[in-house]
Amino acid sequence: MLAYDNLKGNLKRDLKGDLDALANPAKAITLARFFKTGKGEYGEGDRFLGITVPEQRKIAKRYTHLSLEDLEQLLQTDIHEYRLTALLILTYQFPKADATGRTEIFNFYLNHTQWINNWDLVDVACRQILGVHLLHQDRMILYKLARSLNLWEQRIAIVSTLEFIKHEQFTDTLEIAIILLQHSHDLIHKAVGWMLREVGKQERQVLVDFLDAHYQQMPRTMLRYAIEHFDESRRKAYLSK
């Protein structure tokens, strides 16, 4: 990633200035620890200004006119809030774009996944862009992402299906969950369990059928997330089997 001081191009200086003005060094230290930026951790190398997401949303809404070239400059930095704000802007641009514009944003997102590299960056935009765009289209790209060797692309694949779940389309969630069932990382366990839980909220029996077939192979965290909304006796039954 480009260093903060080397950010180049025609990115609007006002946006950078607005973000920099909100920097909170003490909070930045806390966020860096929370998002695991230490050596060997999943967020290694990420830098924080210490800005809350609601503050970033307010700024993003003022800069929805920025071009994809401008947003690329934001994404290709090691400043976490720059990248998250760029993704927020994309989520505000996407619903207002025509079919061509939506396709451009969709492709832009897929071409920049190497900078969508922490769980909050994934979760803030993948459903609103990939999920919405693919709702009535072929979804094989999600299976490609699920089988990738990149942790964040794998999380993008499963979390994007939240849009399908909201439309009572569960097949892709369940099939991608099976692909990721034996994944080694806790962040995937949580994401898959979360999506399964959302399936259960829409159609309990679909989740029960999935659990009965696969719960013995599911990592403990994934199972706990999936059954979080069950009553206590049923949760204990699954966890004790």
C-alpha cells in the first residue's frame, strides 16, 4: 500500500482534511489493538486516525461526487479510515447509479479486494454492492471468492449473501457455508455463523435441516453464532451432542 505521506493524484483535499481534523490519537491506539494490527496479526500494517464510523458516514455523504479514480486513491493507502470512507461512498453512489454505473462500481469493488482487508471493511459494503448487484444475476463469482486463499475475499463471499437471505433466497448461503465449514480462522467462523443465524430468522426449518446435517463438523464459534436465537434448551442440546 502507498504510504500516507505519498498519497498522490487528484483526490479532493477537503475530504482528507475533514478526516484528518477528526483524528484522535488515543482512540487510534485502541482501534489498532482492536483490529489486530500487531506483527503477525490479521491487520498487520494497518494505521488508524481514531475516527468513529458515524463520523466517517457524515463525511462520506458530503463527498458522494468523487470519481472512482479518487476513491481508488483513498483505498490504496494504509490509513484504515481512508479506506472505510471510500467504501462508504461507494455504498451511497451505488443505489443512485444507472445499470452501467452499478456494473462499474461492482467491478471496481472486485478489482480492489486487496485493500478491503479487515472485517469491518468487508462488512460495511459487500452486501450493499455485491449482494444487491448479484440478486438477479449469476453468482459464481461468490463461489470463486469463497475458494480463494484470501481471508477477506472468503468473508466477502459469505457476508454478501445477506442480501439474498433478506429476499428468502438461502441456497447460496448454505452452499458457501459448506465450502467454508472447515475454515481455520475465527473471523470466518463468526461470519458463517452470523449468516446461518440470519437464515434461521427467516426460515427456522432451513437452518435446523442444515444444522442436523453439519453441526458435528462446525467449529464451536460458528455453531454458537448460528444458534444464538434458539431457546436455551435447544442451544444446549446442539452444543452438548
